[in-house]
Amino acid sequence: MDSDCPTRAARKPKRKKRTQRRKDAKIAQRKPLREIFCFLSKDIILKTGVKAVSSVGLFLSVGKCFLIYGFLTLQACSSTRSVSTTVAPVIRIKGSDTMVILAQRWAEEYMKQHTGIAVYVEGGGTATGIEALIKGEIEICTASRPLQPSEVRRLAHQQQNIGIAFRVAKDGLSIYLHPDNPIRDLRLEQVKGIYSGRIKNWREVGGKNESIVAFSRTPSSGTYLYFQEHVLEGQPYGDAVIAVPTTAAVVAEVTKNPRAVGYGGLAYGKNLVHCKINGVSPTDESVRNEKYPVARYLYFYTIKKPNTMVKSFIDWVLGKEGQRVVKEIDYIPLFEVP
């Protein structure tokens, strides 16, 4: 045999290598698929350097799917993605839509100064906030009215406490009119007539010969109940009154309809006419001095005497810095602030 031709013994290792590759390929096919986590996340708290998210994870492995729910704190974005399960202490606030922009600003300013605490704010209406407080789901309820006796009883039954109220600001309940409406002053009795359904045309109060379209808040709103108690004097709203869920929605409806009228907090509706009531404009001074006839306090409610973290936040709100925020966004502070 020619020496240049490979012998059987020399060809053996080559076949062995091919055999080994086939075995490796089979093993690779049997290996489980790489585990993949895909997260669909909704941010609930955002603070400098820390992002807490509520996540729904989808776990895929060997063709099987499992749903994973959890709260994660993602503290770094890198190739290794370090994950920590430590979440910053949270103060949960829920309630009045009238107060939501105020509460959000308080939260933002407070978190800038207290980086170790997160303040989570949600609206939904005073009644919604009180319900969450009764269930123990929040630390603070924002309310644009005092608690009703039935709510106090439920709180006492559920939490063995009747709750603690904090007056945190004042607000004037403005009557919003479209700029094209010539009316600039109404008597409180006329406002009552409009919302009870007795007055149906603007001509009846000195305006144009046009039908009135009245907008109100929904019954879950503290503003709705306050208006019913203090303007309608306990009478029901008229059948033609249209209820919308938020003060912003009231403003939007009046903005696009010259025949419309609505009501809400003094801080809303800057593009609308804030009608005088009994000859008095809703201003900081008239509301604070209670010359404006539809003025009210805004409240924080807690289940019991607040703990150190919540107390620190409430004390800050009631102090100069917190009351300065009240003034900056056109609510009325409890006292004069620079």
C-alpha cells in the first residue's frame, strides 16, 4: 500500500469526531429552551435613582407558560440588570378630585426634599378615598367635605377608630360660565334655582334667551355633596343636570358650550368666567375671610394618630412650605405666606 494513503487506523479519529458532533447536536436539541422573562410594567412610583414598578411577567420554558405577578424595584440598567426587592417607604393618598392637583404638587415637592420616601397620589372622588381609608388601603384620604356620620360609623366598626381630620387648605367653589355668556353676577338663590331645575333659561337671570345646560359632579364627589348641602340646601339636583366625573370634565364642557354652567374649585377653569355670587368675586381674600358665600375647607383624613413618616408629611403640608404650594396653584392657604 502506498505510504501517502491513510490507513484504517489513521481514519478512525476522524469518524470519532463526526460521531461526537452528532451526539453533541442531539444533546443540544434535548436541552431545555432558555428561560425568558418578558415584563409588561406600569410605573407606580418614580424617584431619583429608584424605580418601583408593578409587573406582570411572562415566563416561557420548554413550551410551557407560567404567569408571574410581582413588585420589583429596578435600581440599575446594565447588561447584568441588578434587581433589588427593597421598595422605598410609601405614603398612599387617595380621594378628592378637587384636591388631586394640589396633592400631586405636595407629593412632588416633598419627595424632592425627602428622597427616602415615596408619596403616591390618586383621585377618584372623596367617597372613593373614604372607602379606601375604611378598608385600610391608604394612609391618607383627601376630602373636600367632612365625613358623614354613616362613614364615621363604618370606619369605627372596621378600624376601631373614628378617624382624625386635618384642615389643610381652603377653597372657593366657583360657578363657571363661558366667556361669551354676558352674565357676571348671580345671587345664590338664582344658582340654586338653576341646579334645582326651577330656572331653565338664561333670560330669567338677565341673560340671553337661551336654554341653560347645567353640569355637576357625580355623587361620589365631595364637591357634589357640598354643593347639594350648601347651595341647594339639601334639595335634589334637577333632572336635566348632567353629571360628569371630574372638575376637569366640567371645565371642558363649559369651555365648548356658551349656554353651559358648571361648578368646581377655584384653581380650575382659568379660561372661564368665575362668576360673582351675591356681588362677591371668588378670590383668595374673600374666601379666606369667608365673605364669598361658597367657601370650604379641604381635608386630610387618617384612621388614627399618624405614625412618624405620615406625621412628618402632614406637618410639612401644614407648614410654610406646604402652604406656599397651596398659594402657588391658586388654592387658598390657611394663613398668609410670602
